[in-house]
Amino acid sequence: MTFPLASARSPRLVHVAETGSTNADLLADASAPHGAVLATLSQTAGRGRLDRRWVARPGRTVAVSVLLERGSLPVDALGWVPLLAGLAMRAAVASLVGPDRVGLKWPNDVQVGGAKVCGVLAELRPGASAVVVGAGVNLTTPRDELPTDSSTSLRLEGAGGSAESLADLVVAGWLDEVLAGFDALAAAGGDAVSSGLHARVAAECSSLGREVRVELPSGELLAGLAVAVDEGGRLVVRTPSGAERSVASGDVTHVRHG
């Protein structure tokens, strides 16, 4: 497989038959240029947020990572990269299954009809000279092979084509959005508001206006109404007491009633 569409978006796209982690491999590659991409349809040791194992069915999912050189971008601005990556993947998925049912659960889980189709993990290179952003997308996974009951795949949501063709389309669409958004953020000196990134995330984030439970890295559970994404990219949760807390990282669950 050559990823013809996606290869046109990157100065160097490498496809491997199998690897443990595309993020780990790209982080370890000191020669990787800005925009370098590593992709596979068989990732055996992927990880998600909170260091959870990410289950990928060989030949039915794509794992892809892109390296973004920080350049003159302030280190603090790199906190927006995971949200940018999720926003970009939402657009790529929407182009394949239609936009109406595709949501972005803060910070970067892409859902179709409330079921997860993609997760994103960003990791800094030592010294913060670059960030590697990885995404895992369920392509043709049938329902009985999905990792959880709250997962889905592009095929189950109506996208046609082989796993290889779907991988090329979704990676190409994702790279278009990620690279353009990163360039815009850099041009704005890392200011997510003036670059338009803050407004786009706030507009597309399906968590806003929802009752949520947030599992914080400390293990604390926070419950309340998600009311905003602040200018630092944090999720603002209004607790039942009326107090508002800004969450920088955590695992969000949308609370369903009835």
C-alpha cells in the first residue's frame, strides 16, 4: 500500500506492514522532517490517554502519526495541538460519512452518533522541539470485533471502499487540516483566538452544553455541565454548586439521561 493521496500531503510518508507504535517510532526518528508521517494497518502496542492500551484490529484500522516541528511557536501553544488534531479528524471523518452525526468529544475523540471512531494522542519530543500526533481510526471493523460497546467504524457508519482506500482518504483529509491549522497557529504566534482555532474548537465540540463526568489524571471524578472551552483549550465544567472548574486533561464521558 502506498497511500497515494496522503503521500501528496507530506514531505515523507512511510507505510509499514506492522509496528508497535507509530508515535514511538516517529519520536525516535531524529531525521524526521516537519510533516513526516508514519502509518500502518497493524499497530500492536498503541496507547491512548491516561496510558491506556489502544486495541487495533490488524487490517481493519489505521494508526497514523505526524511530526510537527515547534519552530518559533511558544511551548504553551503546543497544548492546542491535540485539540487541533481532533478537530482535523472530525472534518476528515465527516467527509466520508456526512457531517450531521459526527461530533468532537473534548479534547479529541471523534464520535459518530455518540460512538467513538477515532482517538488521538499527542506526545512531545524530549526538549519540546517537536510534537508527534497519532490517531487511530476504526476503518472496516465489524461490530463484533470492536474494542468496546461504545465504539464504531467508518464501514458501520456507511463509508464504502476497502480498508486501504479508506485509510488513504481519512489520512489525506486529516493531514490537510492538521498541517494547515498548525501553520495558521504558528503564523498567529501561537494565539489560538486570533488564528481562529479557539472558535472552531468551541463550535465543533459536542461536549459543550452536555452533562459530563470527567476522570482527572489524579483519579478524581468531576461532574457537571460543560459550558465552554477557555482560551487555553481547557474544558470549563460548571458543578452542581455553580462553581466552574477548568480541566486541562481528563477522560470525559457524556452523561445520558433516561
